[in-house]
Amino acid sequence: MKSIILFLAAFFCITSLNAQNFNVGKNTKDSLKILLQKEKQDTGRVMLLTELAYAFNTNNRDTTIILALEALSLSQRIGFVKGQAASLIRIGSYYNASGNRAKAMEVFLKALKLSEKINYINGISGSLNNIGLIYHLQGEYHQAIDYYLKAKKLNGRNNREIATNLRLLGSSYFQLKRYDSAKVYTQQIYQVTGKEPFDLLGNIYSGMGQKKLALEYYRLQMPITRKNESNMGLGSLSLQMARMFESEGQMDSTLVYANQAFKILKGAGFTSGTLNASSFLSSFYERKGNADSAFFYLKIAKAANDSLFGRERVNQLHGLGFDEKLRQIEITAVELKEAEDRKHNLQYAAIAIGLITFIILFFALSRSIIVKTKFIEFFGILGLLAVFEFINLFIHPYLAHVTNDSPVLMLGILIAIGALLIPFHHKLEQWITKIMVEKNKKIRLEAARKTIATLEGSPVT
């Protein structure tokens, strides 16, 4: 039970911090919905869907996953890799919050790979932060910090991502009891957001043994959390203050804030928070020798614990359902890719048939009808140019795969191919033009000889 409570406390520490500082209000959600209705471009709709999924993440995860799956499906249909990466990050966050860490890691790694493929910086840093968060929640803080620091190097102008990264770093160093490092990263949040992270500072000073200063920071955080309407954050903060007051021997204040935490968390339906608060109250009354109250809250804690693991099983079942939806989306994407490949192959075949037909007609007509020399030279050059451009078009996808879409490498290879083909192209052009022109001249001379012979009345030989 103790290990479970510590684990849940770590989880609440991170999620409530994010909720308190980046809570998205109803007005923002409504604005995003209006923008989504007005947006005509599919790529724009995908990114708005991912933003809306983020907006619902703190209080309605079911809506989050529905929006994220819709964004993923649309982005795969239109081949929008950036949208795929952004959608997968939202889906991974859902799995992580549901306790399915293995699936979350798989999804985040897929998002990271896609983001790296197109150099989508926010996608790379977001994936690294979330991978670090998985290690953090498992207590592997050193490994978590490695990922957070990698993400920090990529932080651009997105203040939300920067502040989240700094919070995660501060929280990990706090867990390692490296309070100086935790304080450095936590204080940098103010430079980004213009807001003091009082809750994190309270945790740090509490760890350093400066209880009164920690309590003052918690008090400063309380109205901010209320304003953000984050019940999870408010309940978690109240419980933290109860622990602080207990360590200071202020039992009346301890009971007030512990009861406040229990009421908020239980009333909001946060089973994990209810488990934490009721366990604390049960221990508190046990130490005071109040057996009836201790037993009362112990029963609530046991029920919350059973419900929590029952909910985890439900989440696992939901996860299996979402796994199937993801599989269906991937199958659809593969089918679309195969259809697109078939379309391209048909186009290549049509181009090849067209070129062959052109060449045959060119040879046939230049041997059978009288045309000007410049006409033969022009169409001879045009035909060869079309052939060589078709070769470039045909090998381009293979070059893109081999060079990983590197413009420099592709240009270098195309120049090398051109350098090899130019002499051959020049000789072939001269040979075909010469043969066709000479043959056409013979046809014209023969036609002229026949005309003269007919006029003179002599037989044609």
C-alpha cells in the first residue's frame, strides 16, 4: 500500500502541476471548436484536433482519445506526417495516464521517429519529454532527466513546451533530492511564463527542511489553483499542506486541510486522490487513538484501492479497443498507400507507352513523309529529353529512400547520373538526327526525281 501511495503521489505531483499552469478554460475550448468548424484545409483541421485533444486532457480523457484518433486517421489519409506525429503524442499521453506505460512508450517512440523524419522540432521535444515522463513515473529519474535534457536542447518558441520541460526537470531533481538543481530549473519557469511556480518551490523548500517557507509558497499557490478550476490540483495541494502542518505539529490545520483534500478529490471522482487522502486521514486518526475514524477512512481507502485497480482493468480493456482502432487506422493507411502506388505505377506505364508510341511514330513518319529538317531535329531532341526526364522521374523515389530525402545527396547523385548520360545523350541525339535527316533528304530527292520524270514524260527508274 505504501509503495502505491508514493507512486500515486509522484503521478499527482506532475499531472497537477501541468494542470495548474496550463489548464485550458472553457473559452479556449469553445474558440478551438469554432476554428475547427471554419477550417477548410485538412492539415489545419488535424492540428486543431490535436490542440482540442490537449485541451480536454485534464478533465475528459475519453474525448481526448476520440479527437486524437480522428486527427490521426485524417492525417494518414492525406499523408500529413507532422499531423501523424502530433496525434500520436496525444494518444501516447492517453495510454500513459491510463497506466498502460508499455503501449505509451511504443506510441511515443513512433511519434519520435516520424518527427525526426521531417525535423518537426515540437514533435521531437514533445516525444522526448513524454518518454522521460514514463521513466519518471517508474522512479527511474536519472534516465528521465536524460530525455528531458535532450528535449531542452530543442526547445523553440513554444512557451508551454519549454515550461513543461523545466517543470519536469525540476520535479526529477527534486525526487533525487538534488534541491539546488531542482531550484535552478524551477526558477527558470518564471522567465518563460512570467508566473512563479509556487507549488514546485513549496515542494523543494519542504524537501530542504524549510517548512515555513514551503507553507508560504503553498498558500500563494492556492488561489491560483482555485482560479484554474483544477480540482485535482487543488485537492493534491491541500493534502500536501496537511502533511506540512502535521510535520510542524499543527494538528488542527492538518485536519482542516486533509478533510478539504478528501472532500474535493472524492467529490470530483478522482479515485487515486481519494485513496491518498483517505489513507492519510486513516493514519492521522490512528496516531491520535481515534479507532472509529481511523477504521472509517481505512474502509474508504480500501474501496478506493479496489476501485482503482478495477478501473485499471477497465482502462486495459479500453486500451485493447483503442489498439484495434489504431490497427484499423494503420491498415487503412497501408491500403491508401498501396492504392497510391498502383496509381503511380499506372501513370508510369502510361508515360512509358506514350514515349514508345512517340518514338515509333517519329521513326515511321520521318521515313515516310517529307518534312523540314528543323522539324526532325526538334522532335528528335524532344523525344530524347522526354526519355531521360522519365528516367529521372522513375528513379526519384528510390533516390529519396536511399538518401533519406537529403536534398544535397539527391542533387549530387542526379548530377553524377547527368554527367554520365550527357555524352551518351549527345551522341545519340546526333546519330538519330543525322540518320533521320539524311533519310528524309533521300525521300525528298526521290520525290523530286519522280516529279521531274513525270513532267518530262520519261519513265521513272
